[in-house]
Amino acid sequence: MDSTLNLRGTEPTALITLSSALERALTLNGAPQRPVVFACIGTDRSTGDALGPLVGQRLRRLGCPEESVIGTLEEPLHALNLAERLGPLAAADPRPLVIAIDAALGASSNVGSITLRPGGLKPGQGVGKALPEVGELSITATVNVSAGALDAQVLQSTRLFMVQELAETIGTACWWSLRMVRRGAADRSIRATATAAAA
């Protein structure tokens, strides 16, 4: 994936569009052969910053295995434990494909939008924290307006309804796209086996 996808989370086609784009991005980044981990960054102590944990919760409820989801409402992935929880992934063999998911602040015209882009993201920038870059792909949702020094307060006063709706769309798209990638890989394996047997 060499381009960025931006879409409104409230669009009727948002789920299908995001799922399709993410399926292509996962395939291009080797997901059929590599483990995939969703790093769902944020905390349940702030409504705006709860997007990541809500996505993680959705993924787990849809059946994603525990090792594929880091960051849920029960066990959030945040500034204090980011290095500890994600560090071991760099040494894993094979190294997993990490998709970073986080809330963002931006212009008022972008509130409610979802962005999928190649490359990782630097969590905590909106509240002045310097954290290591996370992921090979990243998904962010703009949950409120950026207000400079007041960004932390803006996150805390963000409407949970919108955050929940965006998290449902992102979580379902992640689950569905990974399912389709895995199904495609299994189908190709079956066809290859059948072809070899017939030769």
C-alpha cells in the first residue's frame, strides 16, 4: 500500500471501503505468510482516547485470538506499557505485521473521519508525549478538534457515542479483512495441493 485512504466514518459504505482497502494493504505487506497483530493504543480513562481499546474489545468479541490483539478495555495499551508490551514483537520469528490503531485530533472538518495509511504512527503526539513509532500500517480516527495545549482536555470531553461508532467500524473492518486474507491464503494452498497431486 503506497497511498492513504481517508473516509467519513458515518458514510454508508465506510465499512466496505475500509475493509477492502485494508485487505489489499494486508496482502501487500505479507499478511498471508506473517502473523498479524493489532496494536490498539489508548486508555479507557479518557473518552476520546478510548478508541483503540474499544477497537481491541470489538476484535476480541469477534473472535480474534488474544495474541493478535494488544490493547483492550480490560488491558489497555498506553504510554506507560507500550515499550514493554510491543518490544517482544520485534524479536519474534517470524516478525508479525503490526497495525497500529489510535485516536487523533484534527481540524473540525475532519472530525469523524477514518484514515488508513502505510507506515506506523507516533502515539501520544496530541498530548505532548514522545513515544516510539508503532506499526507498519496505521489506522486513525479523528475524534475531536485539535486545541493545542488543551488537547488532553478535549480528548476527555469527547462524546463517547461517536468514538464507539468509529471503533465499531474499524474493529469490524479489521476482523473482516484479516478473515478474507486468511481465507484467500487457505484457498490458494488447497489449489496448489490439488494441482501437485494431479501432476
